[in-house]
Amino acid sequence: MDIREMVASITKEILQSMNQEKKPPAPRVLYVFCDSQAHEAFADHFIQLKNHGICHDILFLDGETSSWLGMHKIECGGAGKILTADEYAPIPLEVPKEYAGIVIPEIDLDNAARVANGLKGTIKAELVFSALVTGKFVLVGSDVPGIKRADRRTLATLTLPPAYEKLFHRHVQEMKELGVEFAEQKRLADKVIAKLNAGKKKEEAAPGQPVLTALDETEAVFSGRLLTADWIRSQPQLRNTTLYVKQGSIVSPLAYDSLRERGVTVSYLGKG
């Protein structure tokens, strides 16, 4: 092959590679765990995410103000504090930029209070603050005692006393008002899949195409005029919830049967 043929071949390959459509990167979420053993109960979650084309990373807390993301040690920064442990590690506020959302299976009274009051100073509080400010979703386990794993081991107790429990639930309500979403720990992966699929469908949906909008873990809204069994089969996350449809929308008999099998109750918007 002479030089001209070689140049022509290389040029052709370059042009072909430039014309190929680049696939968008797979969405990625970050799971935040209290220690290096807490993630073991979520192995099925990670398989489920992988099967839906969703990547995940795991961040292990190493105390309240430091954590490990892969080989990087991430620390909270204070006023005038210089990080020397890992000069290449991001600060907590930078971490959510790389993810579609943050998943915190367990939150405690201290971190709930910090988030609810807009305070920083811990890894969880700073991750939540950064994610909410930048428009990323934050999912937190709803069936948690409000007392962190280390405190449960040290104090040999599993629950907070009534006064602290009441305070914890008040902070949880304030977190919801800030945009934090809650779901049972066993449904966190379902919630992630539903949120990312809903966003993808809104981008791809043609005008007038039915869209399912999740309000929370117990309610969702159908925007179309005809609800069919085929559409229900395309929504694997639609289970054990209340589905709201607009007045005048038609629900086919087979759709009613499919919804009943999934434990879904149909309710019409605006109907007293």
C-alpha cells in the first residue's frame, strides 16, 4: 500500500467514526452506605439496576466527615481546612455532578436534622445539599429507625425514644418539603428505575403519547385517554399503588384485570 492509499484509508476510517452516532452514557446513581458491610443486603438491587442498564457506584462512610469512593478518600471541608489525605479526591459537594441521583438507604436523626435545616458538616448532609441544588434526585429509605448503625451497636438499642422519634419524623417531613423522596428500602431500586425511565420516556415520547408520572411510592398519574393492558405491561414498576386517570379516559376490561393482579387501584381525578 502506497502512501496515498494509506492516507485515504485512514481518512475514511476517521470520517466513518465521526459519522457514527455516539450512544449516550448509561445513567449512574450513587449509593451511600454507613460502612463496608451495609451494602451486602442490597446485592439484588444492584443486579436489578444492571438489568435495566443503570450503573451504580458505592460510597462507604468512614465516620461522619470522611468516606471512601473507590480508592479515593473524600472528606468534608471546614473553614480554611486543606485536604491532604487525597489530593485527587473530589469534595462532597462535587460528587453528585457525576450522577443522576443519590440513594441513601439509611439516614439518622443527626443527618436528617442537618439536611432539614440546610446545614453541612457531614458527608450525607453535603451530598444531599449539592444534589438538590443541582436538580438531582435524592432517595432515602423510609423504614429506618433514625438511629445510626454505630450507635445501635454501642448503645445496644434499635429504636429512638418517643421524643427523639417524633423529632426525627418532623425532620423527615421537612426533608420531603425540600425535595427529598422516601421509599421502603426494598423498593429503592424500583424507584430509581421508575424515575430514570420516566425521564427517558418524557424525552422520547411523541406529543399525546401516554406517560406515567409517579407522585410517590403510593400514587401515580396516567396522562392518556385510553388505558390498555399492553400499556400496563410496558410499566413493570406499576405495582401496589393508586393510579389516577383523567375524567373521560377509558380503561379497558383487560387493563382492569391486569391492574387488579398488580394490586393497583384506579381512581379518577376530580371525582369526589
